[in-house]
Amino acid sequence: MNDRTSLRRRILVTLGVIVVFRLGQSLPTPQTARLPLIDHPLRWILDLLTGGRLATVFGFGVLPCLVAPFVLRALIVLVPRLAALRAEGEAGARVLTRYRRRLVVVLGLLGAVGLVVSGGQDVLDGAVTVACLTAGTAVVLRLTELITDQGFGNGVRILLLAQVLAVLPPEFLRLYERTGWAAVVVMAVVTLSITVITIVVAQGQRRVPVQYAKRMIGRRAFGGTPSYIPLRFPQANSPAVLAAVLLWVLPFGLGGPWWIAVYFVLVCLFAFARAAVRQDMDKVAGELVRVGGFVPGIRPGNWTAEYLDHVNRRIIAFGAFSLGLVALIPVAGLALLGVTPATLFVAGVTLQVVLVFLVGVSLDTTRQIESLRRQRRYEPFLR
């Protein structure tokens, strides 16, 4: 199978799964009359995570698939048997994957039961609804795995992208009906600004030059070729979400100008702390010593670790500021449109998370396509 056929097949598999997924989110369950209607400012976030239609066969969307890995990680910390499985390598990973799949179905079952109980359905109608929603969760799980194995990108992220794109247009239409063309202009500026900044930060890197010592094996010399260590700022939406939750919990006056300034500072601080904890320059310097590498002009060992840490902190500071700016743009844009403080809080953070997520999925999928094309191009020379 040539590279064009393989690419075409993966594209068709991905598009076909997305079509099936959206059809399932449009197919109502047999008993939908008494399912509850949720009226809350956080309803938009729930719609983004579920596709906006709870009373359908795929009513929960990819929400159980998103929650299951976090629940499993918590269980691994609490249950010694699961921790031992993670330490067993590939064999343990396969067992944990089976547990994750079962946990997804269990979460779908629990969510269906809670939905039916809150809706006040009788036993027979409730049993039918629970069976449909639970089976739909299992099918969605299989669809995500199908995209991951035979399509492009991560299946959960791709299907989440599909349902987010399905929910956003009606929300923007309602905003346009209330504010007119000002909404179109502001949203275009917000989207373009966040997209550009996210791509620049995600693609940017500082290349620290590295030289490897030459080694004589027999009569041949190996090593001595220059290389580099790519230092990047890790993209994440968690600092903005954490800062928003903190401001929501604490008794602050949401919507005031000083609140936006506090939100910006908190996002920068959380982003800096998260990136600094995740990147261990001592480990990188130790690995360089192990393989015989060194940074030109810097002594190996602790001196190299200090130099890398100095360079990395400057990158992290710039990335944290950029992430704070990205979090500030949608809040400021919605404030210009006269959105109420409570809705501004929810919609601003959600819009930022959604746009960064869309850019991230697009970049990851593009990299995978390019990697597959290169692999197919050089495959005949590796046989």
C-alpha cells in the first residue's frame, strides 16, 4: 500500500468515525420526555464536553473517556495492586488499559443512573434510558480507539474537537443576535490573536548546542558530531482553569477591572510553577555526562545543570507571560461586548481553553500526517 493510499484510508476512517459519532449524538433515546433540563451558567462547559444533547444515544459524548484516565491515576496512587501493575512495564500497561476501558463504561452507567434519577423516570423507562446511554458510552470508547489506531490523531481529542465545533456556532449566533456585528469583529480578533500566540509559543524552542566526545572503537572514530537540546514551554490550559476556580471560590467581586488583573497574575504564576516543576535540568545534565556530551564553554555536571536551568527559566517566564496574555484576551473581548460578570467568568475561560485546544489538536494532527508521509517516503530504503 503506497503512502497516498494509506493517507487516504486514514483520512476516510477519521471522517467516517466523526460522522457516526455525530449521528449518534443526534439519535434520541427511546424515552426522553422526563430527562432534566440543566439551567446554570456552567451549562456551556457541559455542552462542550458532551455535545449539548444529553437525551441521545451518545449523550455523554467523550466525557467518560476524558474522566476515566484521571480516576485511574488516582486509584493507582491509592491501590497498591494497580501501582504494581504500572511498574510491570508493557504487560501491566495492557492490564491497566483494560481497567480504563471498563472504568469508562462504569462512568457512563453511573452518569446514566444519575440522569434518570434526577429526571424522575419510572423503572421501565429509566432502565431503557440507562441501557441506551451505557451502550452509547461503550460505542464511543470503541470509536475513539478506532481513530487512534487507524486514523489521525488521538481519538478522544478528535471527537471532542468535533463536538466542540458543533456547539460553538449556535453560541456565537446568539451572541451576534444580541450585540450585532461587534460580536463578529471581537470574536475574530480574539480567535486570531489566541491562535497566533499559541502557535508561536508551541512551535518556538531554544536550541542549546551540545557536543559529543569522540570515541575510538577499533580503528573507527564515533561521536564528535554537534547536536542540541530543544527547550520548550509546555502548553497547558490547567493554569487558567485553576486560577478561574480559585477566583470563583474566594469571595472576590467577579467582573471588576482589578479582578481581570488578579486573574492574569494568577495564570502567569501557576503556569510558571507548573512548567518549572515538570522540567528537571539536573536529570538532563546527568544524562549528558552519561553519554559523553557537553555544552561548549560550560563544564559538565552541576555547572551544566545551572546553565540549563538559567536558560530554561527565561523560556518559562516568557511562556508563562504568553499564557497569561492568552487567558486575558477572551475575557477582555467578552467584557467589551457587555457580557454579565458571571457569564464573563465562565465563557472567557471556556473560550480560551477551547481555542487553545483546537490549535493543539490541529498541530498534533499535522505533525502526525507529516511523520507518516516521511516514514512512507523512506520506507523502501530501510528494507
